Amino acid sequence: MPLPITLADVQDAARLIDGAVLRTPFLPAPKLSALTGATVSVKYDNLQVTGAFKERGALVKLLSLTAEERARGVIAMSAGNHAQAVAYHAGRLGIPATIVMPEPTPFVKITATRGYGATVVLSGDTLVEAKAEAQRLSEEHGFVWVHPFDDPHVMRGQGTIALEMLAEDPDLDCLVVPVGGGGLISGMAVAAKGLKPSISVIGVETRLYPAMWGAIKQESVTCGGPTIAEGIAVRDVGDLTRTVVAELVEDIILAEESAIERAINLFLTQQKTLAEGAGAAGLAALLTDPARFAGRRVGLVLCGGNIDPRLVSSIVVRELARDGRLLAIRIDTPDRPGVLGEITTLIGRLQGNVVDVSHHRLFLNVPAKGATLDVTFETFDAAHGQKIISALEARGFPVRPMNVAEVMA
């Protein structure tokens, strides 16, 4: 059975979007290479105007419309990157665009989509309900549907990323690509395999939403739960995309939420760039199974950077705690002058950096002549933190570890 798109289709898409979509940097990442054991380079598609790769496929689809279809207008369903991509390029081309978004969509995303000139309709609590409303409006008004992934024009547009990566580094052994509905990986796989049949294309999904993994393995899976990678939290993959993935993709790795959080933090702290959960999934795959990629020349796609700054802050704190570089402890102390100073002085003398102190005297579970002291402090590493805790206990202060995320909330 022939695949829905060809290398020539992707190459034609590259010609269509040239000058209208940013040719994003593809750069070596020595720090990530040292960490993972692979030779890693990163494609920074989070630098697109709307912050994600979705512009490529959306523009190719819009350019494929006839004059009559443009006049009718387009409709899309999305809670994020696809919505903004369609709105932005439809506005550039003078095409009326209606975007249906779930009612709980963050206000910042609604505002951004409206800012690109689209009409935003809020409907339902979920993407499934929003999609139903989008289909109804499409039938009622004759809008042209711009599917987020299961469309040949969208797929070939997304595949242009692989063309750019291989043009920069023809010696790549492997591409690691986030998988939601499959538009990105299917387009990239067709392009990459067409140019270099020996290259490996490996997908990555969050373990909470293994929809494509289940479809390819022909296994029943359960999709659901809160994920930091909402951009790839898809329950139903595309029919066209599934066909390509089954034919051309070597494997799909399932990443835990903790690995995706760590990948977001590494992009921020090591690469000095913002990655949303879906955008960081490729790096999460390397962290999940480093042996698979050791010694290989790997291209990662940082496909999106639209993440809530408050979420980034939370992730940074959680990663510091996981590494043992930020500790929160509770100490029951006698209520006498100088105890607080004694404890903080000891921590400082051992080169710990106190960042937060909370002194409680009125807790009912604290003796009337006692107090509870909660201290959060920075350390060089886990061993340094344990050295400080041991010193406190040696001075007669019983220490109980606490959850840093709760203390810093």
C-alpha cells in the first residue's frame, strides 16, 4: 500500500514555506551529549513565531486551498499550538479562521489565538467536545477543516524539519521525534528515510498517553491522566499517520513524567531555552533509554516552547529537590533565645544556603515550651545535604525531611 505522502511532497512543501516559516537553528549540544552518551544536536523549532513547529503544516494546508475555499474560511480545533499556527498564517493570507477551544483552555492561549485575528469559540470541557462543535460549525457554515495531524498537506509540511536537519548534518544516525497524533513523526520519517534509508526514526510518547505505541503494537492501552506533555496527550491517532509510522518508524519509547520534567529542566539550565513538555519529549527518550543511543549521532526536535512560566518554576524547584540540591527539613526545638540563630549559623558554616525559614510556636502538636522550625536550604549535592543534616542531629536537633514542593508552594 503506497504511503500518503512522498519525499517529493515534502520537498515541495519546503519550497512553499520558504521565507514564510523560520528555518530554525540545528545546533550541537555538547552538554546533552556528555550527559546521555550520544552525540546530540537539537532542532530549535520552539523559535517559530508562534513558538512551535505547527506553523509548517498549517501553512502548507492553507496554501493548498482554492480561492473559493479561502473565501469560505477555515476551522480548526486545538487548545494550543495548532490553534495559534492556523490563526497566525490564516491572518497573514487573509483567510477567515475560526478556532474551537475547550472552555478550560488557559486565557493566555485564548488571547494569543485571538491576537492573530482568529474567531475563538469556547466549547466543552475536553478536546473531544471541542472537536464535535468544530465539526458542527464546519457543516453549518461550510468552513474548510484544518486537521492538526491527519492530513497529507499537514504531514508534508511538518516533514520539512527533517530536510533541514539532514541538510545541516547528513551524518545523522537517528532522529528522535515526539508523537501525539503522528503528523510530525510521519512527515519527518518520509523525508528522512527518502533522503537516507539507513537512518533510524524513533518516536516518544508520554507513558500516560501511549496511543500510537498501542496502535503499532496492536495492543489495548489506556490513555488518561494529568500530563506535563499535554501537546502529545492524544487518545486517537490518525489513520494516515499510523500507516506511515507502522512502515517507517523503528520504535516508540514511552517516557515517564519525571523524565519529561527533567528534560524541560535540562533544556532550560543547560541549553538556555524553553521547552514545553511535548517539546522536551525527545530528550526524555534519551534519558529513559540511554543505552539505545550511546555512541550514535542523534537529532532531537525541540518542537515547542509554549509553557506556563509558573510551571517552569515548579519544575526547577522539583528538579533541585530530586538532585538533593534543595532540601526542606522540620526540626522540633526548645523555645529559647538563640536556637534559630544556632541552627542557621551551623547550616551556613557548612556552606549551606538558607532560602526559607518558618518558625511555629502555636501548633497543637508542639509542646507548650517548644517550637517547630521549618528550614529550606540549598546544597552542592545530596552528599553535602546529608552532611548538614548529620551535623544538626549531632548537635541534638532531630531532623525530619519534608516535601520541598509543598514548602515552596
